Amino acid sequence: MGQTIGKELPTEPSFSPFINLPKSIIVGLRCAVSEVSESGYTLTQTELEQILQLSLHEYFSDENLREYSNALFALFNADAMPGCECDEIDSFELLGTLCLTSGMPLKEKARFLFDLFDLNEKGELKINEVTLAFRSLVSGTKKIAVDATMLTDEDTDQVAMEAFDLIMPDSLKYSLAMADDQKLSRQQFYDYVFNCPEAVSFMNCYDDIIIGGKDSKFAEAAPLRSTANKEDEQETKKQPLSEPWRDQQRFIRP
């Protein structure tokens, strides 16, 4: 009795209203991106505000949404080059990070991420799509997590490539031309995500987060997190994962 479920992870205050969002809102955000974004790959500040208005208008006032949108855009645009006229953020990075920190069960998160990065909608992921997924997630979580461990693209790509090493015949592993043709099915992607120590540790790290800090000006978002997640209560029983992997935090240690 009196136990607190979840874990406290130091995150940027501007991201706190968007932690533990339910599945319906995450899916709605992705649909809104498709409707609003001209390119589908990037978002302007105006587009992001429109997307949040479409998806969250029932939970926040227009004034709060505008404030949250501006802060969220600044957070994900923090790596923009000085003087760059292209003032946009990466939609994959944003949606992937929102999914990873959402209230969805891990299996639902894996399903959403697979669909998000299945760019050709063929039910399979190519090497470049898996690499894009891992890079987007690592880049996005670096922006929201305080004191996140800095990883190189080479480290991230290596983890992504291991998924294909497991399914690729030995005769093809050293043929770049043939390797580019390899694809992960949905089940192969799930098998890898839930059996790779780095991937499991990474997803667990951002799962079931408790928001700390009593002085957060975004505290009024708490009703959304406490009430809207009720629709996912039937899905919140997570599949048991091997305990040793919960201790391996070598992919990212915020």
C-alpha cells in the first residue's frame, strides 16, 4: 500500500504536458500531422500549433495550447543551425518521442513505431527505415531528457544494423548490395525490439514516467494524463520482460 507506480525521469518542463498521453491522442496526432503538414516530414511552428489544436482542444484552452506549442517547438528546434531560414522540426522525431513517452503498453508502442517508419506502407521495414527510427528516437529523447547520455550516429546505427544481422544469411552479410534488399517483417521487428538488451532498456527507460517538480507551470495538464488514459486501462498489462535487461542501461542513461 502507498506504493508509487512508475519512475521519475528528469525531463524538460516544456515537455511535461505531453508525457503519458493515451493511445487515442498519439494516433490522433499522427493523423493531424498527415492532414496539416505540407511535406509530412517537417513541421513549422504554425503547423504544430494547428496539430495540437486539432488533437488536444478538448483538454486545454487555446491560450494554454499556444503556450505549450511554442515551448514544444522551441524544444525540438533546439538543434537548428544559427541563421537557418528553414525554421522547422522533424515530424518523425516528434511523433516517435511522443509515442515512446506515452501511456501505451510497450507492445502498442512498438506497433505504432513500426507503422510510423513503414514509409511505403508495405508491412516491412528496410535498413534505412530502421536506422531512421533509431536515430529519430535517440535524437528526440536527447532533447526532452535532462542530462541524457550523448550517443553518436555510429552507435545508434550499429544497434539498428544488428536487427538485420540476425535475419540475414551468413552468405549475404558482407554484400552491401544484397544487404540493402533485406527487410524486417512486423514480427521480426517486434522480436528484435523485445530481445535486444539495448532496445529493451531504452524503451523501459522512457516508459511509465512520473513527472516531478511541484513548480512546473504546466501542472494544469495533469487532468489530461489522469483521465484520458482510462481508455487504455485494458491494455496496460505489459508483457513480462527479462529482468536482467532492465538493469542494462547502456543504450541511454538520462
